[in-house]
Amino acid sequence: MLEKNEAKETRSWARRMLQDPITVLLAKKSHLSKVQLETLVLDYLLDGFSGKRIDYQTKAALRDQKDKTQKRTGVSRGAFNRSLAQARRNVTKSVFTLVLLGYLGLFESPSLMRYQDLAEDIRSYAREYDIVATKDEKPTPTHLRTLKQNQDRILELIEALAQPLALKPD
């Protein structure tokens, strides 16, 4: 069980992660709903963030839901588990789609290689962002500007690759 301040910090951490502009755009282009993504984030990453095994009742209590007074509350364990099962099914189908494309040799297509390049660009950006976020000293304006430019470039690339014609062979 998480302490009250740990729970508040964890909910804040998950909310920041889910509000990241790249996360938001990728989520819109994915097969996951906002609820499913939040549920997956809490399920997979919460244990690592807290350093201990968190039960599903606690994870469900951390998932955002606004009640009638617009106060943020958790959801039931059953609702959490249903969303988690839906998210896992969607992720599994997406992974098998990628496996199928690889099996058929379609990943060698230049039109699909652009998605691999995007994934590498995002990994590089995430590493840079983590370095800035975990440093004790304040980042320089130049470093922040470079990060913002990289973020904007990635967002544009995601939008371009989300278009159906992006898959058209060259």
C-alpha cells in the first residue's frame, strides 16, 4: 500500500507523463483509449516508480476519474481490470501486426523504415529529456530551445506519418 504522499506524487507523475505532447499525439494515433493508456502506465510503471509491488486495488484508486463534484477519484478494481484487459488485447494485436509485417518482409520497405527512424528519434529525445529532468542544475536556454525544436520536429513527423498515404510504397 502506498502512503498518502506517495500516492499523490505517483498520480502527479502519471498525469505529467500522459500530458507530454509527444505522448498525447502518439496516443491519439494509437489503438488505445486515454483510459486504457493511463491504466497501462499505472500497471506497468507504477511498481518500478514506487520500488515495491502495488496491488490492483491501489492502482485502481490512483487512476483518474472525476466524480459529480469534479473532484478526482479512483475507479473500482473491476473497472481498472477491465480497462487493463482491453488495453492488453489492443497492445497484443498491435504487436502481432508488427510481427506479421516483419515476417512478410515489409519492414524492409522504405515507407516503413521511416517509422523505425521515428522510433529512434523519440528514444533519443527521451534520453535528452531525462538528462535535463534529472540534473540538479537548471538547464540552459540553449538546451531547452534544442529540446523544444526536437520535440516540434518529432510532432510534425508523427503527423506526417499518421497520414494513410505515408504507407504508400515509393
